[in-house]
Amino acid sequence: MFGMNVKEIDANELTKWVNEPDHGLRVIDVRQMTEIAQGTVPKAEALPLHTLPAKMHDLSKEEKLVMVCHSGARSAQACMFLQQQGFSNVYNLRGGMLGWVQSGYPAYRLG
């Protein structure tokens, strides 16, 4: 079951999704809190990767979930894990925060 296809979106697409009025979207940043404190994407929630198995019951299979990390590797792992748990509406932010900033978008502080 490993090597399943992880759906990816880019920074421009995520911006469109976040700005839709009833987007039904949750953006999950799976980096460590010290990394997230440096800035993340708009409307992101902190859920460090190592806490995902314990916190996954807080996520809904009905929502669109976008996973974010530094470069896209940890968030891809999070996507694969969630897909193995039966989540199908999961997307990886291509390039992570590096891709986000390279696309010209600012990093936001949580809170």
C-alpha cells in the first residue's frame, strides 16, 4: 500500500481554496512548533507530524485537508498516513513553505 499517489496542490491553488467563502478546508502544518513559529500559510493549524496518530480523530474525512511542512516531504508522509486511515480528501502543498515563499506569498504568524 506504500507509494500511493499523494494529491498535490501548489501555492496559487491553496490561496484560491483558502479565499473561497465556504471552502470546507483545513490547512494542517505538520512541522515542529519552533518551525511553525517562524511563519506558516494562512488559516493553518499546528499539528506536528509526531502527534498526528493521536490527534487524527480531531480531523474529519468530509473536509478537504491540506498538509504543509518545510519542503513537502513530511507533509507527504502525513498524507500517506491519513490515506492509509481511510482519508481520501487529503492534499500535499507542493514544495511546502519553501514553495509557498518562492511563489511570492508571505508567511503568517499563528494566532
